[in-house]
Amino acid sequence: MTDAEIAGHMNWRGPGAYTKHHMKRIRRIIEEVQREERERICKAIKEEDDYCVTEGDYMLDSNDCIAVAKGEWVRPDYSVDATNAKAQA
């Protein structure tokens, strides 16, 4: 983000509405939030991929990873009972 974009989001208007110190502080907060979100997404994808590889011999593809990142992923049930129920249906 540019300084102007940050200033706009913070409703900082006009000359002197913010200092370089304020801008540095906001940039650090933004970077930290981005890092935490990236780590959360990577962890979620790894957990789901590990589960699918271990339990179902299936590796997530890019669409699956996108679904995990968006929170739309539904974990498959690889249990024997679930497989039998699908076969009988």
C-alpha cells in the first residue's frame, strides 16, 4: 500500500494529518497482519493436505487449496463407514 492509500483508509486528511512515525507504525501493523494471515492459510492447507494424503491417498490440487484458504473446504470422510454408506446409496 502506498502512503496515500494508508492515509485514506485511516481518514487522515490534509497536510500534517499524520507523521512518519504514524505511517511506520501502521506499516508494521499491516505487515504483521499479512504475515499472520499467510501463516494461518499455509498451516490450514498443510493440515488438510496431510490429512488427505494420510487418510485417503489424495493430494490437494490448486482448487482445493483455494477452497481451504477461503474457508470453503469440506474435509472428506475417508472412514470405512462413510465409504460403505456411499456405495449403498
